[in-house]
Amino acid sequence: ELLERGFIHPSVSPWGAPVLFVKKKDGSMRLCIDYRELNKITIRNRYPLLRIDDLFDQLRGAMHFSKIDLRPGYHQLRVKEQDISKTTFRTRYGHYEFLVMPFGLTNAPAVFMDLMNRVFHEFLDKFVIVFIDDILVFSKSKEEHEDHLRTVLQILRQENSEVITMDPAKVEAITKWPRPTSVTEVYSFPGLASYYRRFVEGFSRLALPLTKLMRKGEKFVWNEEREKSFEELKQRLDSAHVLTLPSGSGGFQIYSDASKKG
């Protein structure tokens, strides 16, 4: 994926950091590059990273909040030409180097936060708080919050930051996914689809006919129920709604589901 998006390309650099895999909360694996040896000889950027508690002190009196996550934040910064070879990492599939700033470099958080603070300098602590790749917009009234959000999104648009859309590449990959012909292929589809499970109400129930095939000893039988589940998931993800936080003004009702189907 990094290669397809133009974030990396093959390298002949004498550098080469090893690659590690770290388990995420959902059980899948995250690619991590061990830049510890490079970090040891890197001159540290002393840009101050503020404490979360100090940032929250700015929120007194605010009643409306919106959090914007810049994904993938670091990859929006290009690496200097003379430093590209230093980002090289080695895998069993080849030797690659980053054209954009990778995760794992000791100065990456400071460099990115410096950039974001310069972008939003005029509005910091007025209605914007920046912490690395997260932007918190806070306001005292709904009307004021709408104006503040409009200002922030306009600035991001001017900086060519795509922050309000789902990843079209992932959605397209899901909608064009061919019908599975083996248990191995069944494993792959729910794994990719679950990336956006929070956008689909009842995702676990819809995916149940497919996830049953992943049980130990289950034979691969593709029937009408599984075909319906497969197509329904693709359709739901292709037309997924935007998520928003509830206002809370009308209270909440919680329904627990013990049916093993939800």
C-alpha cells in the first residue's frame, strides 16, 4: 500500500532499519520500523511538546467540541532529498526508503506539531488546540462553533489536507472484492471491511455468516446466506454515512444485546 501511494520506493541505500510487527487492539498487526539506531545519532529537535493537562486548561467555559484527526498526518510531510536514504528499511520483499516522513523517527512528533502550530498560529488557545496530529476545536455556543469549524476546515483545505473523507482506495477495494473461493480468502475480506465497521450499524450481525467460516474445522461452503452477507456488506460500506457525536441534550437510552447476534 505504501508503495502504491507513492510514499516509498526501492532503495540501494547502505542504511537499513529492521521491520517489526506490533499487535493492535483488534488483533491485526501494525507495521513498525525500528529506527532506534538512527535516532541515537540524530540531533534532537527541542520543540516543546505540551502536556495534555496543560492544554485542557484552555477549555474552561467551552460547551461544544470537535476533534479532527489528520490521517496519515506524518505522511503529509516530504523528507528532504539528502535525508531520504536514511529512512531506508529492509523487508523480505525488498529494500525501501520513505519519500514522506515515516512514523518512528525521534523528531517526527516535534516537526509535525511545529508545522501545525504555525498553520493555526492565529487561533491557538482561542478556539483551537493542536496536539501533534490531532486538532481540537472548542466553542462556547453552537453558532460560534459552526464558525470556528468553518474557519479550521477552510485552513486545512487551503493546505491541501484531506480530513473529511473516507479513504477511497479502501472503499473501492472492498466494493470490487471478488467472491471468496476458499477459507483463506474469506479471512481477508472481513479483515479489510472491519476497518470501517463503525460506519455500519449491526456490522457483526451482517458479517456473521462469513465469520462462521473462519471457525476451526468449518468446511468451506458458499451458500445463498453467505452471498447475501458478502454483497450487503459491500453495499453498506459503499454508501456509509458520516459519523457524528450525539449532543446529549435529550439524554441517552442504552439497550444491551445478549442474543449473540448483534
